[in-house]
Amino acid sequence: MDAGTKAGLNVIGIVNEPVAAALYYATTREVSGKILVYDLGGGTFDVA
């Protein structure tokens, strides 16, 4: 977050890649169920 502030950005939070992908998908489409994102690279498992 310090790097963003030094660059003149107003950083309110940082989310990791799978969470960001799930949030973007959910906000740009009409979703009536769950979104499952699995990141093979980092081994994270997020459900949104």
C-alpha cells in the first residue's frame, strides 16, 4: 500500500488475484449462484 501512496494513489485495500477476479466477474454479470475461482499458480482457493 505504501507504493501506491507514494505513486499518488488513494489505496483503500488490496485483494489477491483470485478474489479480484471473482469480484469483477460478480459485478459485471448477473450471477444467481456462486462463483468458484481456483488459482493453479498460487494454490489459493476462493469462493465468492
